[in-house]
Amino acid sequence: MNSKSFIRKVIYIVLIGALLIPLSLVSRPATIGAGADSAGQQGGKLAQLRESYGLSQTRVAEIDPTSETMKLLSLGLRGVAVNLLWLQAMEDKRVENYDQLESTLNALIKIQPNFVKVWEYQAHNLSYNISMEFDDFESRYHWVKKGIRFLTGGIGYNRKDHRITDNLGMFTGMKIGNADEKRQYRRLFRKDTEFHDELASFIEPDAYDTRQFGHDHWLMAWHWYDKSRALVEEMSAKPYISDLIFYMKQPAQKRNQVMALQQEFRSDEQIKQIWLSAREEWEQYGKRPLRNSQGVEVTLNGLAETNEKVQRLRDQLDELAPGARAEFVNEVRSKFTFSESDQLILDKPSDQRTDEENARARSLLSQISNASEEIDVRIFQRVEKTAPEKMTDARDLLNQLLLTRQQLFTIDRDQGTSNFVYWAFRNEAESQDQTIAAHQKLFDATELQRKSLFDDEYQLENGEKKILRRGAITVYLDAFAAWSKVFDDFGRLREGDLADTLVDKMVQFEDILKIAGTRWPMDFPLQTVIDERAKNGLEDDLPTTEELEEERSAREESSSSNQPSEGGDQHSGHDHAPSPQPEAPQPPETEGSGGQQPPADSNDKGDGGVR
Amino acid sequence: MVVENFENFFAWLPSALYVFGLLGVAGIVLGVFFGYLVAAFRHGPFEAFYVVAQVVGGFFPDVFGTSPRRVFAIAKLSVKEALRRKVVLVTFAVFAIALLFGGWFMNAGVDNPDRNYVNFVLWGTQLLILFMGMLISAFSLPDDIKNRTIYTVVTKPVRATEIVFGRILGFVGLGTVLLALMGLLSFLFVWRGLSHNHQLVGNQDLSAFSEIDPNTRQSLSGGRVSENAILEGRTNIASGHLHSVELIEDTRLPGAPEPENKENIVSSKVLPDGKTVYQRVIVNPASGHTHEVTLDKDSAGNVSRINLGPATGYFRARVPAYANSLVFFDSDGSPNQRGIDVGREWSYRGYVDGGNAIRPNSLAKAELVFDNITPDRFENPDLLILEMTLSVFRTYKGDIEKRVIGSLQFESVPADPNTEPVFRSEVSLFETEEYNVQTIPVPRKLTGKMINPDGTIQREGDFDLFKDFAKDGLHRLKMIIRCEDRNQYLGLARADVYFRATDDLYWWNFVKGYLGIWAQLLVVVSMGVALSTFLSAPVAVIGTIVLILVGFTTTFIRQLAQPDASGGGPIESFWRLITQKNMEVDLEPGLQRTLMEQADTLLVNLLNSLTYIAPDFRRMNFSSFLTYGYSVDSSRLGVALLISIGFCLGLTILGYFCLKTREIAK
């Protein structure tokens, strides 16, 4: 009995020993500097798998002692420790103990360093949720940086995962550049040399230093996305998002950068060059083959080409069953009854539709497209019945046609998702000299407004006005006139955020007019933009042509009843006068100050001196 | 620092004695009852009476006959035995290793590294010392019994009280020595870890500074500079942070005292109006500390070198003079204990609003009443330091570059408002610094009004904070805090605003923090010894762990045992879970519901009573005081020590009876 027990124990020990051998082989870590061709040096299967997935801790010399110690300290209860630390982190956040939260997260992440979602979630927590809890913008910026810093810690642990660098791109780009405090954040970032040095091991500060404009976070974001791109293209990292979105982000950063710069600085040649660069990158994006989750590969600028191909294939299919399409189209058309408004939308060219109209048109076209597919299938069926010898050709054509139609639909949808056409258009428009000049004028006007220099400063010489310095009102009008010309050439810019920015400026212009006691000019250069927006239901709080006309009529009535003499309306007569300079309307004169003479000391500078 | 429980030893003592008494009576009744049951099982019901009476009757002779000499002998023996087990050595070795490699976890560059360091050493010490205390106490007696070495003791004329108490004393004594060593090493670890020096970037003189643009008033980093700064420089990065260094113009009124630190004065000049302007170099705080500046000057009096000293501000033990009461008033002026709820998840702070467009002059305010505002409590009675940690809630962004503005006003609290005048200071505005401890100097001379009971002003001018404002018998002073920005809110709790009295000694505060751990050790060792008198060692360890867990989660368990808990008790909650009824849905009345509610009441009461078998360990944990740099007040310390001694006493008696009834001890 005893010997049996002894034998059993020996067997157990031998089995345990035997199992340890494969276990040690599987788990053996690689040694640093291991050659790729040496299986022994590459470590066991687990180490190789970690290596192939870009997880760290595969090599003895690369093991992070802090992380390993933390894992060891949890005594095999890593899951429990993680849960407790997550609960602690949530509690720290609830009781606003943010210092402690940071420490808890640092401990937590050491235990689960290869769980990318944890890095993403907690970095977002720091940069977005906690930063906004602070009243002071400097503290908020400080916590935005903490999130970015936290996220960079995940790169080393997840070397083949683009989600970390993607998020870094989003945090450095959007969090800093789209926040309410973006001006302050951008200012702080520009001067934050310590932070730039801290991240120098990832991105060289020179790479996002735009010289005269300083370090730019949008450009840094561009580099983070570039790292993501390199991970996927050069290191075969698994892409976690669709090509459309993945490749869209990088070129968008240059555009964002230049738009932010135009808000802060006077546009110049360098800004034009950035626009050109943004345009070039967007064009490259348009040419890039993008594969979606259904395996359909398209290029965004291939709409026309694909359309032509559809047309060509359809004609070829029609040749196999002459007259069938007309027959089926009539049949199908009878099923579709578009309302008058839908028909109007469909008749309108796509670049003249509003966003809502485009969405409606897309929905209607989708129905038609489905019907078209149905027709193609029915034509094939007709060929099958009437000319079975052509069936093979017909099937090939049908398959090609269906695939191309799908591509067409994908391009159309993806163009909408990425707003491809608008941005291509915008890039082109913005990189023109005339648009740069319009930006310059708008910037000058804003600066003059900031300095409260509203009116022109002039001198009377021989009865003629000699402008010494132009005021914000004049420069604004000049700028709006320049924008009007830009809109004439690039009509589509009337939509989107550029128009919104201009409307903001128009509102500021209106405020200045009110301060200066001046009426809104009847020949305002961008009046059509205001009218269109009002027609589309946007409430910009700016006077429409209709309102201006009503106001003028009321004023004329009032003045004719109060001042029957003919010369009574001389002060507001300028409202009707055509602009002497076609490219830049004359500034409206201050009410009651039209004939005012400058004081004797008219050489005085400043807004209050000469009018 | 968050303080939810303002301990007052003398206010606590009567209720504590009452609870202790109740626990004692309950313990006696239960002890006698179970003792009788066990005796009845062993000796029969009639014999059991005699056995119980004999054991109970033997208690008093044993207690009064306890010899300190024998107790110390047992204690000595316990120490030797514990040392032989090497548990203590291993504990110390683990702690030493943890300190050696602890720096890895300290995350240099966090906002307040001192908190991390102190937290780490306290947490580590607490964990290890309690674990060690539990092991040596729970294994000692069962192992002695198992190895029969106990016979060498019980065959001597030693009383059971002496065995139990001697062991507790021995283990606690050993733990105390170990704790002292750990405390000393921890102190050195914290001190060494936080010590660092900076140098200026560039030359080590004023040429390293750059001028501040008067238009933007922005620092080199694009942020704010001090209001009176004229030049700015920065230090190099050390310990993961840097400081901005400024040359400031410190203007003082005629007769005002000179700056305390004269080593950092670059120059001084007297203005025609009698004011003195000192140009001083200061280091702005970062990561919870600053550095003293000393200047070397050449023979012409020009600054030849700027020297930055070691870190100061880490090792502090602030003594806060908290308000005795905090009352909020809403925008109508009606008093309210909790203030406005702005919808934050954490309801620790109440809020006051700054009015809105409809009601621009909101009457909302927070009134704090301080007692004992006397000059002897403060280091510099001429300039009191008011510290605040206010919360801000914005309903709209407003001016992003400006922080929300609050105001302060002081008022006397006359004993009889109908006959005595009230002193009311002028309102002073301040910019809030949310989540930071904000320091506001309050001069002893406050400009304000002396207002008669009928509302007429008797006198305007400067009044003395101590002699005029806080002159009544209780030296009471009222402080009023308002929010001065429309549509914005200021939040505060009672512990958020305090006058900073003379600081405590840091090392002494450190000792007090460790006294808290010592109190926990005393309870754990007592538990271990008491349980090991009637349980085997592993069971005694598990029992002690359970008691420790109960002790650390007392608050949570009591929250669970709230009678009005949403969703009902455990059975009702389980029922709701399986029937997919959410917590707000009313259950249908009937027998089933009544039964569930009754069973829940019983279970909840049992759960609640469970919390009394172990002390609330959080009341003996002072780590947050040390972490945030506050002095542990004597009331709190007294409460902790008394709780631990009380439990030690009760557990000693329990251990005595259990040992007495065991065959071995007879």
C-alpha cells in the first residue's frame, strides 16, 4: 500500500517536472539583441507572440521593473488588485482628490499596461473630465498635459498599437485646439519648452516648430498621426478603425493648424504655404485607396471615374438586351412619386444644395440606386431568357456593375462622412492670393477694433480729406468687399465655418457701428450672404435687405413728415450713394458728423482726435 | 484636507463610555450564557452553575493578584519567542527593501510628491506592522499548546490574566520598537526623497531674468505672473519640476514691518509718500514647496549671485483653527445648513451663488463663526494667516483668463446684539484658487464700522481684530464669504476655511501619526491573543483578519445598514434583482413583503451590531493629516488611544476567560 502511494507520488512529480519543460520553453523570455533568425534567442512562443503583437516585456533587459514589481506584489491576484484600484480611482474622482487619482492611475496602469482601452479611458479622464473641473485655465492646461503625458507612457508597452498615438494626436490637436480656452492653451503650449523637451523622445520639438508662429500643437498632432500611419503601413500594426477615418486625420491637422494661425496672426506667405501643403495632403488622401469593412476599395476622388464606369457597364449590358432598360425604367418610375419639394432638390446641382438638401437627395438617390440595381438584375434575367448564349457575358457585366455601383455608393457616402469635397474646395480657395489678402484685411480690422480705433483719422487739405490712418470700420468694409469677391469665385465657401467666422466678424462690425452711431450700409458687400442665411433659417442677428429697406422707408417717412424741406435728409444721404471705389465701399459716415470740421489740433493721433 | 468628523474628546467621552458600558454588559451576559452552555454540555446543567460561578468568581482574585513582575516575565518570554520565529526580522527586511525600491513608485513630477512619499511610508508601515502583529499574536499561544511548551509556563504559579496580558504587552512592546525603527527610517526616506536643489537657468544673477511685458503681463510660460513682479526667470528642472523666480516690488506702508526674510532683498527705497519699496527675489511655489533665496552682493551692493536654498514647505504640521459652525444663506437670505446643491456627485461642500441678472444683489453667503481667536494662538498676531480651499462652480465660462472672485468680511458676535454694537469690516475681494490651499493674510487692524444695535454707525476707522472684533468671552469672530461673480458659485465646507495657528513640530506630528498605527497594533495584537486562547492558529488569523476588515470598513457597513437604504435590505434587494424591479418601484403590500422587511430589519441590525465588535480603524488612522501637512490634534489622538486601550482591556478579559476555561490552563 505504501509502495503504491510512493509510486503515485513519484509519477506525480515526474509529470509535474515533465509539464514544466514545455512550460519553460513556451514562456522563456527573449534576450536583448536577439537575432530574428535565431529561434532560441527570440524566446519561447509566448515571448514571440508578445513580440508579434507589439506587447513589451518580451526581453529580459526590457522588463519594466516597476510594472513587474507591482504585478508581483498583487500575489497573483492581479484581477482583484485591478478592480480595487479602479474602484479607488472612481472614488478619488468622486471626492475630487485628483492628486491621489493620479497616483492611483499610475499604480493601476502598471498592473495592466497592455490593455490599451485603460490608457485611452484614463488619459481621457485626466485631459477632458478632470481638467474641466478646474477654474483656472492654467490648471486646466496642466491637466490636459497630464493626460497626454499619461498616454505617452502606454507607447512603450504597446508598440504596435496605433490607438495610443491616435489618441495622442486627438488630445494634442483637438483638446488644445478646439477647447473654449484654445487661445490660452495654444499660447501656453507655444511657450511650454519643458513639455516639448519632455516629449522630445517621441517627437523632436523642431518638427512642430513653425518658426515665426512658434511651436504648434496641431503640427505635433500631425506627427502623432504620422506615427500611427507608420505603425500600420511600415510595422504592420493592426488597424482598429476604417481606412477612411484613419487616413483622414493626418491631413486635417495642417488645415486645422493654418485656420488657427489665421485667427491669431496676420496671414502671409508662410500661411499660404501651409494651406498649399494642406491642399496637397488632402489631394493625396483623395487618391489613396481606402478599404472599408465590407472589403470595398475606393478612392475618394474617383467619383466621376466610377460614375463613368457604371455608365459604360450599363451600356454594355443594355446592348445584350436592347430596349429592356427603357421598359423596366418606365415600370419602376411609375412606382416612384417624388413630392414637388423632393423633385426640386433632385433637380438642383449638388454644390448648390444646403446640407439638409444634400442629405435628402442622398436618401432619394439611394432609393433610385436600389431601383437601378433591380433593373440591372432584371435585364440580366431577360438576357438569360432571350439569349442564353450571352448569359456568361451578361453575368460578368452584372457582377461588375453591381460592384461598381457599390463603389459609387461608398464613395458618395464616404465623401459625405469626410466632407471631402468641401475641404478640397476650401483648401483650394484658401490657398489663393486673394483669399490670403481677404484674411489679412479681416485681421487688420480686428486688430484696429481691439485697439478701439474705429473711425478713420484724416486731415482736411484744401477742402479734401486726407486719410492719415484708416479705422476699423473702413478696413472691415474693405475686408468684407474682398471676401465678397472670394465668394464670387468660390461660392461654396458661403457655407461652413468660414461663413460662420465671417458672420461673427459682421456682428462685431455691427457693434462698432452702433458705438460709432452709424447705420448699417445699404450696399454692404456681403449682404447676399446675410440674406441667404436668413432664408435658411439661421438667426445671425444681422440686418437683412428686407429689414434695411423697411427701416429706410420708415426713416424716409419719418423725415418727410418731420422735415418737409428738401435738404433735410442730407446726413443719411450717403446710404443711397453708390460707392466711389468699386472694390472697397466707402465707410458710412457717423451720423451728424458728416460735415464736421476737424479741430485745430487735428494732427493729434488717436481715435478721439480727428473725425 | 477633507475633515468630516471634528473630534472633541470631552464631547465624545460620555457617549463612548455609554457604548463601552453597553458592550461590556452585553459581553458579560453573552459570556455567562455561552459559558453556562459549554459548562452544561461538559458537566451537566446543575454542575454548570458551580463551574460558571467558580470561573467568574476567580476573575477578581486573578485580576487583583496579577503581578507586574510575572507579566513582564511573560512579556519577555513572548518577545524572545517572537524573535525566534523571525517574523519580525522578515517584516523589517521587507520594509527596508520597500524603502530601497520605493522611489520607483514615487512618480517624481507629480503635483505634490510629499503626499506620495508620506502616504507610501505610512501605508507600508501600517500594512506590515499589522500583519506582523497579527501573525505573532495569533500563532503564539496555539503553537505553545501544540508544542506543549505552555506547560513550562502554566505549571508555574502564573495566572491566566498574566499569560494573556503579558503576551499582549510583549508583542506590543516588540511592535513598538519595530514601529519606532520603521518610523525613523520612513522619516529619513521622506526627507532624502524630497530633498533637492535648483539653479537658475542661465547666469546665477539678475541677468538671467527677463522683463515682463507690461501689456500682456504674461510669464515666460504664457501664464500669470505675480501682481507686483517686474522681472522673471526660471529654475532648472529637478525632481521633475521647475519654479518660476521673480523679482518683485514689495511696497509697504509707513510703519509696516520689514520683510521677514532680508536675505532676498535686492534693493529698497523710500518713496516720497513714506512707503518703502523692497525689490526682492522670490521663488514661486511648485509641487507644494518653495526655496529660500539668498543673495551674494559685491562691494557696491550689486547682486553678484542668486543662491536657491533647499526645499521648504514640505515638512510642515499646520494647526488649523477651524470654525465652530458654518451656516449658509440662500439668495433670499434664509439660513440653510447645506448651502446650494450645484448637482455635484460629492455633497461635501455647500455653495453660495453670486446673484444673477434677475437678482443681481444676491443675499447668499456663508457664515463661519470661530471661537478662541486670541493673539497667543498665532505666530504673528499682527498678521493672521487665513487659509482656504474653495471650490468653484461656473454656470458659464465667463472671462476665461480670470478666476472667480469671492469676498471676505469679518464681524464681531456680540453677546447681546440688542445692547452691544457690532464691528463690521470692509469687504475685501480675492481671486479664488480652486483645489489649492489659498493663503490670505488678515491684518490685525481691520478697517470697518462700529454699528449700533439700531443700525446707526457709531464710528468708522481701524479696529483691532482681537480687542474689538473678538473681544467677547468666547473670543468669537464671524467671517462672511460671498461669491462676487454673477451666475457663478463658490463652494466650501467647514474644514475648508481656517486660521493657521502656530505650527506644530513636524517630527512630533510624525510621531503622532505613528501613534495612530501603534493604537491599531494594540487592537490587532489583543485580537490575535484573545482569539488564539480558544481557536487554532489559522482560525485565529482568519478571525483577526475579519475583525480588521470590519474595523476598516465600519463606515461602509453602517451605510449598508441604514434603515432607509434605497432598495431595502439584503433580502428585498435580492428579490428585486431576480424579479427585475428597480430600487424605486414599490413592492406590492402583503405577507411576502412584510416577511422580507422583517427579515431585513433583523439582518440589518445584526450587520450594524457587527461593527461594534471591532473598533473603527479609520479613527486611528492619521495618515491624511501627515499627507496633507496638518497637525494631528490632541482630541483625535486621545480618542484613538482610548478606543484602542478600551478594546485591549475588553479583549484581555475575553482572552482570560477563554484561557481559564481551557483544560490546559487549569
